[in-house]
Amino acid sequence: MQYPQIDNKNLGRVWNLAWPMILSNISVPLLGAVDTAILGHLSSPEYLSGVAIGASVMSMLLWAFGFLRMGTTGLVARSQTGGVEWLLRALLLALVLGVLLILLAYPLLEHIIIWMNASSEASPHALAYLQIRLISAPVALANFAILGFFIGRRDSRAPLYILLTANLLNIGMDFLLIVGFGLGAKGAAIATVCADVFAFLMGLTLLIRVNKNIWQAILSYLHNRQILPWIEWGPWLELVHINTDLFVRTCLLLLTLTFFTAQGAAQGDSVLAANAILLQLLMITSYALDGFAHATEALVGESIGKKSNKLFHETVSAAGIWALGSALSLTVLLILGKPFIIALFTDIDSVIEQINSAYWWLCALPLLAVWSYQLDGVFIGAAKSRQMRDTMLIATIFIFFPCWWLTQSWGNHGIWFSLFLWMSARSIGLIFYYHYYTVTKSWVCE
């Protein structure tokens, strides 16, 4: 197997696309971190516990449809016609799925909270949070499609403007509604709903301003076919094929993280609150590293569209170098900044004690998980979603849950150890698949 030479041009190309994605990605978990920090300094951990459960459930419900972002990115990146038709299909699908989510999930919220092992004190806050957050499901899913379209077009500035502005609005409303008006969990939910709607409106505005001819392209696409584009079954079957694999993969990922939260809740509000803070920090590192994965998706999709093996391998290698260096930097930052980071999030002694106990699991994860994030980008861009699904299935069913069952006596360390092995299995599985396709030269057909 021959590895490509990496030059400054390749490294610069990846970086120029990745850095806006890193900033925009980080703004997402930072928003959750602000919620956590504000609620973590209230008088009791039950507020933080309630929102932790509610946010975990919403992540499970919304990110189960994360394929609207990932699938749209890959399809648009490989499109030779600009990808407008894929945006239309994704937006329609987002609207339908969002309405169905409201209708089906709303009556089940109380049962879901019970399944999450919420305490009697935290349950009302979790329920109030979910009832409000669920309202914005259609626009939240539509935002996935819009972001996927921009990334697929190798426009990383638009997602930066959308996410950064919307999340700054959310943070400002958090302080106003939680601290100013004392609305607690309801305030956090209202702020997020407003930010979702604002992000959607801003996304539509940028579609016009950044892509000045997009509406003409849409009208031309509809006129030339004289029927709505979603009636054509061929493209829909391709969309369903890719998105079904991504849907299963994402559901398994969210099942694992939601189960992780539920097991923390079963050990008490202090453990749940501590794990919520540690997961926020893990999400910050994950979303930062995902910036390079998103750049890889778009550039790999471009190389597939151009049928260039050389461009494919140069992209993967350059992005891998950036991702590894970033993972090392994040690990050092977590270790050296531990006292400041913990003090920033909470001053509740019982929660701090639990954070100190599990903190070193968090420090070990960026270097381990970076390969699964980065290779996810490769496989999304190359439209090899089945391999992502299979790797996640093995890691979840045959690694995470058996490990949790065998280490229940370890308390919180058992669930963190299970998460550690789960991340390891994901990385190893994707490395195996990457090596196989590289050796057989079946990434790109020249």
C-alpha cells in the first residue's frame, strides 16, 4: 500500500475548509455547556439533572435523524449539478419527519422520563423542558438539511454564521430567562426553541445571499420536470438507502449515550449532574474534532465525483494529520485546565467529588475517539454508510452493553469503562474497513 505525499497545499486546503466548521461545531456543545454551567450554580442539582435528562432525550429524538445532515452532505458533494435537488428532498423529508416526531413523541414523554431513571425531584424539570423543546422539531431537522447542503458545497462559512449567531442568541436568552426571570428548565428550553427558529430563518437568508442563483436553480429544476422532484423514485431510493444505514448507526450511537445518562441517573442526582458536565466536555472535544471530519466529507465527496484516487488519499492523509494534532492539543488542555474547568461548571461539592473521580476517563477519550470521527467523514463522503452501520452495531451490541453488564459493581467507573471500550471498537472497526478498501483500491473507480 502506497501512501500519498502530503504537501502544504493539501494541508492548507483541509484547514481552510475545517476551521469555520470547528468554530461552528464548538458553538453547539458550548451552548449546552452554558446551560449546564448556569443550572450547575443554582441551589440544587435537580435543575441540572432535569435538563440533562431532557437534553439527552432531545438529542436522541433529533439526532436519530442526523442523516438529514450527513446524507445531504455526501449527496451534494458528489453531485455534478450543484445539489439543489437533494436539498429540496431533504427539506421535505425534514418537514414530514418533524411533524411526525411531535405527534408520536409528545404522548410518550412521561414514560421516556421514567425509563431514564429520573428522580422524583428532577422529573418535573425534565418534562417541562421536553414539552417545550419538541415544538421546534420540524425547523431543527430542516436546519440539518440546510447545514448539510452548505457543507456539501464546500461552503463552511455559512454554517459558521448560522450556528455561531443562533447559539449566541441562545446563550443570551439563557441568562435572561434562567437567571433574570428564574424560569429554570423552561427558560433553557424556550431559549433553544427560539434559536432553532432563528437558525432556520438565517439559513434560508444565506441560501439566497451566498448562492444568489439558488432560487432560479430550484424554479428551473421544477419547470424542466414539470412535476415535483420528489415524485422521481430513483433519487428517493438512493436517499433512503444511504439514510437508512445512517439512521440505524445514529440510533445506536444515541441509544448508547442515552443509556449512559440513564445509568448515571440511577446512581443519584450528583452522579448524573457530574456525568452531564463530563459529557458536555466530551461533546466539546468531539464537535471540535468533527470540524476536520466535515471537511473530509466534502473533499472526499469531491474526489469521488472527480473519480480521483490521488485527491482522495491526499485529502484523507492531510485531514488525519490535522485531526491527530488537534486531539493531542485537546488532551493536554483538559489535563492542564482541570481545576479551572471544573470550577467553571459547578460549585456543588457532591458534584465536584464525582467529577474528580471520573475525570481521567474524559482525558483519555479524544486520542482514542478521533479516528472514529475522522473515518466517519471518509465513509460519509464516499457513500459507504453500511460500513458505519455495521461497526456501530458491533461496538454497541457486542462491546458496550456486555461490558456494562459485567462492570455494574464498579459504579460510575463501570459505565465510563464501557464507553471507553465502545469508542475503541468503533475506531478499530472503521480502521479495518478503511485498510480493506485501500488495499483493494475500491474507494474510487478511475
